[in-house]
Amino acid sequence: MRYLLDEAEKIVCAVVFLAMTILGFVNVVVRYLTSYSFAATQELLLDGFLIITVFGAAIAARRGEHLAVTLLTDLLPAAGRRAAVALSAALSILLLALSAWFTLGLVQNQYQSGVTSSGMQIPEWYVSAALPLGFLMIAVRLVEAGFSEWRTAGDGRPYGPGDGKGGV
């Protein structure tokens, strides 16, 4: 069970990517053999890209691989770097919490209004429900990476992208 929690975003991305690959391949074969294509393929692939993007961002947050500009923070003493790390993490978590909150509102609105997808006519909230969960997963992984970065920022060594320790 611990493995599933530790690797949740990787599992989601792998399953969605596999499904997208199979769906795309089947659509090409059907289109080649019959000159027709599945109408919902594009819609499903776009939904898959959306889910992979959000959960892929959680993978990057956990590894500390998000884009970072550390020019100024590298010049700061250890205490200043720690303050920059804390501020950056706090603002990022606030943004992600707000994103989760507003996408949860979107899901509730889609559920209550009965909005359906144009291609398959299934409720839109089915796919949108992954968004607040994804934003919360990014926030959790950012907290995990932030603690590691906090320890690194306090040891007096410069850090930044490419060293595996992230950056502010």
C-alpha cells in the first residue's frame, strides 16, 4: 500500500499514457482499414493529456525539477536561502490550494448542471474530477521536496537546477 501512495502519480501517468497509446493506435488502424475514425478519440486523447500534465507536474515537484531561477538566492547566505525556500514553497502551496479549490468548484458546477462532452456525451465532471486531486498531489509532493530543499539551503552550498536539489 505504501508503494502505491509513494508512486501514485507515476502509476496514473503510466496507465493514462498506455490507454492513450492503445486508443491512438486502434484509431489509426480503424481509419486505415475503413476510412472512418472513432469520433471520441480526439476528446479522450485531450483528456488524457490534461491528466498527464497535472500528474506529471506532481512527479516534477517531487523530484524538485520545476523551472527555477536561482541567480539571486545563490548569492544569499544560508539563512536567506532558507527564507527564500520557505517563501517560494508557501506561495506555491497557496497557488496550488487555490487551484484545487476552484477546480473543485468547477467539478461541482459540471455535476450540478449536467454538462456532457461533445463527442461521447458523458458527464464532463468525470475527467475534471482528476484536476483538484492532481493539484493537491502537486502540493503534497512540493512539501516533500521543500523539506529536502530546506535542509540543503541551510548547509551553505549553492544549489540550483541540474544538481537534483531543485531551486527557488
